Amino acid sequence: MSYSEPVICAGFVDTHPVSFEYTSTRYSNQLKYTYQQEHHSVLIDSRDLVGVVADSTKEGKSYCVLYLDKVPPDAKIPSIPTLRSASARDLPQEFVDKYAVQAFRNILRREERNDDGEPNIHVIVSVLSGVGLATNFHESVLRPILDRIPLRADIDYKIHYTESSDTITDLTKNRLLPRAEAGVAQHIVLLSGDGGVVDVINALLTPSPSSSYVPPTISLLALGTGNALAHSTGITADDTLGLSTLALGSAKQLPLLKATFSPGALALADEASRKESLPATVRTKAPDGTEVDAPTMYGAVVASWGLHAALVADSDTAEYRKHGVQRFAMAANANLFPADGSPTHPYQAQVSVLRSLPESGGEEEWEPIKRETHAYVLATLVSNLEKEFTISPASKPLSGTLHLVEFGPMNGTEVMRVMGLAYQGGKHVDEEVVGYHEVEGVRIDFKDGEKDERFRRICIDGTIIVVEQGGWVEIQKENRKVVELVGP
Ligand SMILES: Nc1ncnc2c1ncn2[C@@H]1O[C@H](COP(=O)(O)OP(=O)(O)OP(=O)(O)O)[C@@H](O)[C@H]1O
């Protein structure tokens, strides 16, 4: 069949006779059905299509086509799309073959159950992620879709709503980790931003993993603010916020980075009103060669210091969160153009990068960046920090490469111009003032620089860690298989 030839056949929608027309091109697929009596047509674009579920309650080739009605672009309040379903018979076979939701069943191992009867599929709803739409999305969209599969709440899967910022960590540590270590396959459907994924990862990473550990699989539904992981892996390439990926995708190891800090480092909590210990410590060698217990945290997206860490830290308040993704731009403005008219801060530390030397058989070497002050130092595993903000154009989905973007102090207008180019597909990396390199690791050593702790804030996937005066942080790729992520 030529890709531009539509497939036309007769069938039924809700018992009314229709003519189906399925068009598949390189760029998009569409299913149109036209009621034979009224000549009225309905068009379903593949960007809105979740999948096609066989309807076992009906005879013959009966299906339920699940798709979404987009939120109108001029909607005044943040809203979720509306779930639509069409009960159809005798659909074009090509359409069924491409969008049938069998993959759902391969990923969601519902038949395996624990001794206490608890299923191994968990739906986690992070109620405060993004602008707070996860609960509504779960109740109005996800749950009715799971009902159609059919997957039954409390029998085939368990629902968890977050009650505090510790809910995901506690659930993972107490229930998911022991089963993963015992070799049980588990699936987590996560309605959150990147933070939910990071909480799961850090709770699963124990210092001495069991040899029978089975990495849980995560299906991410992009209900956060930045949603860097979802945008960078193609989960949000269509308009279903990750539902089509959940229905039709396949799982792959999620690459991680490991950030190890000098012993006095603490994470900020509750809008920076208090500090708390990091999730773990590891015994490691400090840059001066001494053995220390180093606070450690893992991430899947980004490790940064300077302007990026400052704007993430400053914008993580309930007040800023109301503005959705705009909160980053608002905080950037406040950092770049201080009210007192002063220039942006020249961040002081020794920054070094770990490079792999192919000429010496892949040996690695730390190489200092020859600049004493910095504005922007950001290492990332992903291409996009927001849908349109391409921080690292060379990063490929789930490839595990780490890229560093860095530049020195500039005035606010120039920083805005340069980083504005990231919204044009990542053109900032072509600017002479921007350093852009593939690296194995990055080290920031504060030595005697930076007396004010605001300038010693490090961002690991949205968590802000303050390094003590004279302290350091080392970021490297982590090779352990901790979770798999379902991608398109
Ligand atoms: N019920 C709750 N009570 C308190 N805090 C919560 C609750 N539910 C979620 N949170 C917190 O809200 C934050 C949500 O983070 P998440 O990353 O999921 O969304 P986001 O920050 O909006 O998106 P992104 O990280 O993609 O920009 C986390 O810090 C999480 O711990």
C-alpha cells in the first residue's frame, strides 16, 4: 500500500453504519468516519489518539477507539483534555494493527500478585505537580481508559495520591523496593513532573543492591511544569500527555547521573524554610584525597550551578508555581535584572570536566575550565528542559550522554539573548561565548570563593542543595539499571 493511499471500508460506530477512511502519511495518520445517513464526519488525528481496545463484550471485530479533545489554545484557566471514545466495528485492519493496545498488557503485568494480594501496578498521582491538574486527569481521563482495558482499580492496580512531599519516597522505599529486590516486576504509572521520577530513583538506589533486583518500569504522564524527561524522550511528541506512550510504547533503561557532595551539603525543603540531609551518603575520596562520607543524590535530567540553579530555587514557591512554566522566565528576569540595577553575579569556583580520552583507551582525566568566574554551568542527560527549550541539541533520547553547557558572566540583556536562542532549537550552543561539550563528569570546587550561600546552590533535577563554604560537588554518569522508562 502506498502511504498516501487512504484505506476505505464500511463499518459501524455506536451501531450506526459509517464509512471509515484511514490515511497514513510520513507525518501524521488520521481516521475519519462519515455517517452514511447524515453524511456528517468525525476526524481523529493520531496526535490525539490514545489507542484502540478490543471490546470483548461485543461480537465480532468490535473496538473502542480512545482519543482526546484538546484544550482550546485560548482557554483562560489551566485545564485537561476531554476523553472521547467511539465504539466501532469493522475498523480498517491497518489502523487496528498500528494502534491496538496489546502493548499495554505486555507492559502492565497484572496477573502477577503479591502474597498479600496487592497488585504490582501502581498509579501514583502527584497532586501538587505542575498547576495541580494530576488528580483531575487521573479521574476524568486515565481511570476511564484503564477501565476499558479492562484494568480494575484496587484489584489489578493500586492508586496512590500524594499527601506530602515524602509520599512517593516512602511508598517506593517501603513497598516497591523490597519487591524489586526480591525479583518482582513492577509497573508505576506516574502522573507528575520530573520530581516524581527523581523521588522514585533515589528511593530505589540502595548502597548494596540485591543481585535479583528487577528495575521497575515507569510510564510517565506529563503533569509537571518543565516535564524535561517527557519532552526529551518523545513522550509528549503528540497531544496525549503520555497516554499513547503508555498504551503503545516500550521500556528502556533510564540513564542517570550521580551527584556527590562535600560532607556539609544539605538540601533545601519547604520553600527553603529548612534544610535536610540528602537521601544517602557514600564513602568516597574528596578532591584532596581524604576519605569522607559524602551526601549523594541521583538525577535523570540536570545538575546545575549559577543562574539556572538560582532561577529554579527562587521560583519553587507556591506563589510562583501558580504561573506554570512561566515561573522560570519570571525568576530569570529577577536574577538577571536585579531591582537595584546591579550586574549579574560572577559565580566563583574552580570548575573541572571529566573527559574520556579515546587515544588512551578510554582513560578519563579531570581538566579545569580556565575561567575564575562563571554565570551558567549546567550538565544534562536530556535535550529539552521544557517543551520548546532545547538546552542540549546533541542529546538523543535515553542515550546516556552527558553534555555540559557553560558560560562566564555577561550582562542580563546578553544572557537573555543567548539563552533565548535555546528556544530556537538550541542555537545558543553555536554562540562563541557558550561552551558546549560532551563530558563524563563535572566538578565544582568552591575553595575560598562565595561567602553567601545563595551562590553555592546546586540544582539536581529541581532539588536545591546548598554546599558549605569551601565545599565541592562532583557529578558523574551512573551506570546502574535502576528503572526503565516507557518511551514511544
Ligand atoms: N500532596 C503533596 N504535598 C506536598 N508536596 C507535594 C504533594 N504532592 C506533590 N508534592 C511536591 O510537589 C512537587 C512536584 O514536583 P514535580 O516535579 O512532580 O512537578 P513540577 O515541579 O511541577 O514539574 P517539573 O519538575 O517537571 O518542572 C514535588 O516537590 C513533590 O514532592
